[in-house]
Amino acid sequence: MQYQFDVKGMTCGHCERAIVHAVRKVDTEAVVKVDLSTGRVDVDSEKSRDAIANAIREEGYEVAA
């Protein structure tokens, strides 16, 4: 499944790595693309949207509904 998330609070390369790491803790095979300038995170994963969003939130970022 392909998901798009609007994520607030990402500002740098560290944020990008943290998001990718968080998603891959849920799904090690996930393909994650982070665009810091737009705040968009695209994820291709077999896990649920909620599981991915919760992993991002647990890293301290705000995921728009």
C-alpha cells in the first residue's frame, strides 16, 4: 500500500533519518521518501496506515489527520 503523510516538525537531515528509522521499525521492507521542504512523507508498506502514523508520532512529529 502507498501512503502519504503531512508531517510537521521536520527540519533537517536528522529528522529525515528519524522518520525513516521509525517507519522501518514497523516494516523493515518499507520504502520511505521524505521531502523536508513540503513536509511530506511517502511510504510504500504492507503495514497499516495507523501503524506507520503512530511510529512517526512516537518520534515526536505531528502527523496531520
